Amino acid sequence: MDLVKNALIAIAALLATGLNVGVAVGPAHAAEPSVCETMPQDIRAAAANADANDANRALRKVDIGVRLCDAGNERAASKQFDRALKVLDLTPTELAQR
């Protein structure tokens, strides 16, 4: 009987710990803007000042990234946005400073 009681207490403690981590991380994660929300328009604005060929290549990558965002794959979209920045010879920091 004590073994069952101890096992139930241990399970309850693990669940409580898991909930605490979720509560602590949730607001911080939610406050961070999504790559899908900010990057496409920023890259499009930067492409307006670029060479026509580079701008077209970057905009194609942005379009792919937006479609990936719509599909819920933010990680793959971020890679496409990074490739677009590379075509424009920009870093995320330089883009943010514009």
C-alpha cells in the first residue's frame, strides 16, 4: 500500500513540475515575435534597394518562406528567409538596423 501511495505522490510531483515549467516559459515564448510575422516584409523592403536579379532571387525565397509559414513550418521558413538575406548580402542584424 505504501508503494502505491509513494508512486502516486511521485507522479503528482512530476506533473506539477512539468506544469510549472510550461507556465514559466509560455509567456516569454509568446512575447517573442514570430519570424513569419516580421521577416517577409523586412526582406521585401530591403530587396527594393537591391540589384534586380538579386531582388528577384530573394523574393522567390521569401515567397517560399511565407508558404512554409502558412503550412506551420516556421523552422524551414526561417531557413528560406536566411537564404534570402544571404542573396541580398545582409545579416539579420543589418536588416533590423534598416
